[in-house]
Amino acid sequence: MTIRNVLLVHGAWHGAWCWVALQQALDEIGISSHAIDLPGHGISPLPLGDLHGDAAAVVEALNTLPPDTLLVGHSYGGAVISQAAFHSDRIAHLMYIAAFALEQGESVNGFLKSAPRHKVELSEIIVPSQEGTTTLDPDRAGELFYPGSSSEIRAAHTQRLSPQPIVTMTQEVDGSPQGRIESTYVLCNQDRAVHPEHQRIMASRCSTMVELDSDHSPFIDDPATVANIISMVVNG
């Protein structure tokens, strides 16, 4: 199947802004891409929602593009693209970057509770609120998410982080699309947000795995490498 588009879906607390460096790298090798803000994130004027609302936003974006899209999800965005893929026939390939490639009936938290116990630093910097959301400790988030970037980039990205609804982590996906759609898992073996051994379990559910000696956000700290992986998928 010919892939005609690339649609990028961010993870928790982030927005479409996190893909800028990767989109520039993709432009340089002749691959156009689109990135969306999930409801309530980035510059989205919509209120924060839940997993199903996030997936519906992705399906809506897919419907504005020609069919045969490479759908890329990062971290929590993996759950979103799995849910979206269960409700769309416009996807040619799924790519999970340090992301939650869930099975039918799993949630992000459900997977983490059932998988072998591995502690990550992310759990230490999550701050719950009375509004049913979480934020991150701003003094530690930049170094944890973007350790390969300059202090200026870390600070700029940290300022853009927004609250994440807790419900998005507890809702289950309706299906596991990897059984009918080709998929690639990009495993980041220096990740301190989603443990590499948890990633390895989810990567085994996908068609192909690519392992990077990388932190949680390789598309920010090493966008050229991720662009090359996307190019290999797009160009077969």
C-alpha cells in the first residue's frame, strides 16, 4: 500500500508544537507531514476531553487527508492512534514512538499495572490537581523529557506543557489494530518516562521494531534519525 500522508499525534501534556523539529527534518527529505493538537492542548480552543474524544479528533483529521496515512503516536498518543485506527479505514501504517500499543480492553494504567514492575522517574514528577488533571514539576520535566536538547529548548518546551486529564489514562481502547494494520515500534532504550522493558512488551505486538539509543523524545533531540525511520516506512 502506498503511503501518501504522515499524521503526527502528540503524547500527554504536549501539543503539536513538539513535532516542529521532526517536521523540518521530514521537509528536508521531501516528506510532508501534518501534526494536530488534541483537544485542550497547544492552541486548540476546545476543552480537555478523554481518550475517546482525542481519538475522534484524530479520525476527523484523517478524514481531511487523502487515504493511506502513516499515523504516528508518541507515548500516550499510542493509545490515541490505536483507538482512532479502530474507527478509521484511512490508515496504511501505524508507528509507535515510545508509545502505548495497547491490546483490546487495555488502558495505559491497566497495562502498567499488569506488566512487570519497573519504576520510571516520570512517576515522581506528576502533580495531580483537584480538577481531575495532572501537571508536571516544571523544574524536572525538561531534563526528563528532552535531555539531549539545550537548556533553552528544555525551558521553552516545559513552558508549553499543559494539564492532562487523568481519565485518559484509565479508559480502555476498543480494539487492537496491529492485527490488521502494519505497524512499527520505535523503542527508546534510555527512556525515563515509559520504561524500555515495558516498551519491549508492546513492541512485540507490532510488525517491526526499531531500537534507538535514545531518551523519551528522539524526534526532539534527534529528529533526523526519526525522519529516516519514517522515510523507510513511507518509501517501503
